Amino acid sequence: MHSSGKAYITRSAVFLPNAPVGNENIENVLGMIAGKPSRARRIILRNNGIRQRYYAIDPNTGETTHNNAQLTAEAVRGLKVVGDIDCLVTGTTMPDQLMPNHGVMVHGELGIPACEVVSTAGICVAGITALKYAYLAVLSGQANNAVATGSEQASAVLHARNFEAESEHRVAELESNPEIAFEKDFLRWMLSDGAGAFLVQNQPEKEGLSLRIEWIDILSQAGNMGACMYAGGEKQEDGSLKGWKEFPADEWTKRSVFSVKQDVRLLNESVVYQTFGKSLERVMHTRGLTPANVDWFLPHMSSEYFRRPITDCMASTGFTVPQEKWFTNLHTKGNTGSAAIYIMIDELFKSGKLKAGERLLCFIPESGRFTGSLMYLTVVDHAGK
């Protein structure tokens, strides 16, 4: 093993299960809660801007077609790696089981020779922490190649069979103030399934373009911020989280301990500045980054709702990137959590729009306890220039 002192994303692949599902068909796939159509659906979809997404569910039977490990393995196969993989690093929000870890399950699905396998935990940032491990493994010469993945299989917990009907007054509340949303129903219109994978190597691809990883910064604000998005626990009066192990087993379903919850007020007050503003201020100072150094801006947004707050945050930080340099595929691929940045980069990478020398700034936030990540990439040709 040797280090060239550089690491490149040389290949990308994406796996999106089954046929795309348009807005009118979501409840045909996920089912209706208490047999009634959701009155919140239109309001939430109008705000989030998502027009289609993918679910690992058979629309006819409601049965799961792929678990998370299977989705991820399909994306890795799409890389068509020749020879052995030195290091496999997987990130996801909700693996298929508590243990063993997601990565070894993916390794098992792939059935490839023995290699180093690592899993990173978290929410949307889990995909970028996986990529950072792969990047550092290659950069340090510990691995000649590494595969990093981000994946989500949210549909299994979004199916109607997991929900009780929400009360009428919550719908009225949502009508008058769209940023107040249901803890549960809200997420059914926001999250979807998919997996992405990158091959990271110490040399660029022999033909075509590669993406040189310049740096990946990850910054948690948990030292001064409470939990905002969580599952497997319950928020206490003092803001602390009480984990599932502290509840008797019969309370888990009564209290919906394992459902994903989000403190939407805290989210809207804080998420953009805590995850983006603070990260941006830091890289402007530590890395001398300026808007002139950005040809493409790829923000992972859970919703179009956040476009304006991100734009405003850039303006107040003195780092404005015009909208024509923004790239997102939220509208057609949905919000796939930790897989989203892989799915966005894959589409742009294969679009024919990139030119050698261009620079990409990628932003990945998560509201778990407010972590922001910024990644900076340079498009290079096979000469590495």
C-alpha cells in the first residue's frame, strides 16, 4: 500500500428500488392511516417540492422488496469494481437490525472476499462520515481503494400499518402554520428509499473524469444544542433523551418509542445556522474558501422549504452562490437521507455538465443534534489535472 497524498472518487453508482412513485400514488404504496386519505399530504408536498420518489415496497402486496443491506449491495455492485475491495464503509440512519452492524450485513450480501468493514452511525451525515473514513483510508495509504455508501430504507417504518390516526386539530394547525407538522404523518411525505456508492482510489480513473476530494469537514453543535430528530428514545421535560433500554418492553409500542420524531419548531429556528452558517463561517476562516471558488453548490435539502433560509444564511455570511450554480435532484429522487449526497453527485457526475477544473461545494446537514458537513471536490481528468 502506498499513498499518493490524494484520493479520488473515480466511480459512482445508485440503486433506486422499483418504479418511481408520483405524489398521487404515495398512499397506494404506503397505505392509508385508519383507511382515510391524509389531509396533510398536499400541504406537506406543496412545501417540500418532491414530485416523485422510490420505495422498496411492492405496491400490489405492501411487502418489502429490498431491505437496507440489499439496497446498499445493489449500489456497490453498480460500481463494477475489478479485483478486491480493501475497505468497505457504510453509512445509514436505520440499519435493518440493532446488531450486527450494517456494513457486515452488506458484506454478507455481496459475498466478496474478506476486507476491512466499517459502519458509521448518525442520520443524514452518516453517509458523509462513511465517505470521510474511506477518503482517509486511501489518503493515508492504508487502502488502495475503498467503497463508501449511504443508504436508506425508510419505507418499512412509513407504512400505514405502523401508524395511528392523527387528530383533526393537528391538520387545522398545519393549515394555518405549515412549519408546524405532525411528529409522525409529516415524515411519511418527506422520506424515501435509495442507496448510493462511491469508489475511492489513490489515482484518477484512466478515462473520463474523477472527483478529487480536497477536504471533508464535519462539525457537531451538540455541545450547545439538544436533540431535534430522534428514534429509539423519548425526550424528557429537561430536554434530555431517555433511551429505549430504560423503558419496559411493553412501553415501546404504547409510547411509539421507535418511531422517528422531530421537534419541528427547534428545526426551523435553528437548523440552517447551526449546520450551515457555522460550518461556512469556519471554512471561510480555516480554508480561505470564497464564493469565487465554487462552480457547483450541492445542498442536501430535506425540503424546498429550506432553499430560502439557506440563501438568506449565505447572504448574511457574505458567501452568496447564485441559484444557477445550485444542483439538487430532490424533486425527482426524493429525500433519501444519508444516501442523498451520493445520489446527487452521481447524477451530476454522469450528466455531462462537469468540466475538468470545476469545484463542487457539497453541504450535508442533519438535525439529529445539529451536525453540518461541508465537502469540497475538484473535477479532474485522467491526468489528475
